[in-house]
Amino acid sequence: MEEHQYLFIDFEFTMPERSPRYKGFFPEIIEVGIVAVRNNQIFEQYSSYVLPERFPVLSQRCKSFLKISQEQVNSGIPFAELIKKFQDITSDCKKSTVVTWGNMDMKVLRNNCQKGSYPFPIKGQEIDLSMEYKRFFGDQNQTGLWKAVQEYGKEGVGKHHRALDDAMTTYHIFKLVEKDKKYLKQHEPTTIGDRVDFSKLFNNLA
């Protein structure tokens, strides 16, 4: 049994119209991207559309913003299968650490489990990488995922708001931040200095 793995997770959710037409609307997962990392290597990548249970008809706003069609979602896996996927991917690891950009992904997963009477499938530490990034650089506000990776002088993977691409981009930022933390520990500088110069420094060292 593996000792530990990191799960980099991203979801896309349903969105109401500006004036919600559904009473009691809540966001449901319609796309999932998972990057499982063990021993600093990508062990598995998983991507799928997910069929929402409570409000299966996508709003025009949702389709337009996410560039996801009703047909794609209709062909997705049931939510119960998504729960089983998480159970399977964590079953042979003693410990899993979940890393997301922002706190909405895990909130929505918990809420969807609760509304559908499913067990929450992931046990382990949860890291909101956007808050880690904010604390590390002393930002006043939270930075968007793709803006954060561009501030490192890099580009996001694939297309923004595609779940697997965003999960992979989160993994890349995680590696960059961890590398910076180690560098600072070794050198103990008095100031981080200008962020643009800082990112260039690490690009040169990479």
C-alpha cells in the first residue's frame, strides 16, 4: 500500500441564470479533473463530464461561460460513479492530500454528497493552494489560477475552465511554490524582493 499521494482536483459547476429559474438552486459538479501524484510522479490523470442529479438542464449562462454543451453533460458519468472513482483512487493509499485552487471545489463536493445522501469519499488533509500562494507572496487579494501561473512567467495547461487542464495547472503552481519555499529555507534572505525578478530567478535556476 502506498504511504501518501497528492490529489490535484478541479471541478466545473452548474450556474443559474442571472435570475434563478429554479427554486432552491445549488451548484452541481458537471466536470471533474484529477491529477494523482505519488513519489513526485503523476500516477493517474482522470477527466470526465458528470450528469447533475437535481438540476440536469444547464442554463444558457453556464453553457456560454464554460463552453460545455448539454450533450456533453448528458453523456457524463452519474454522480455516484464519481464518488466511486474517488474511493477507488484513495483505497490503496494510507494518506491522501487534496490540493485545489480556492475552497469552492470541496464545498460543492460536500454539498452534492449531502444533498444526494452519499458518503464524502475523500479522507485526508485539504490544501487551498490559492491561500498558500496569497500568504507566501503577501498578497492582499486572492489571485486567479491562470494569473498566478503567469506571474511565475509560465502559462496554464490547455484551456482555462477545463477541469483536467486546471487541475494540471494547479499541480504546476504547487511545484513552483514548493520549490520557492525550499530555496528560501536554504538561503534565508531578508526580503523576497520584487516578484517579477523573483520568478525570473527561478526560471534561470530551473
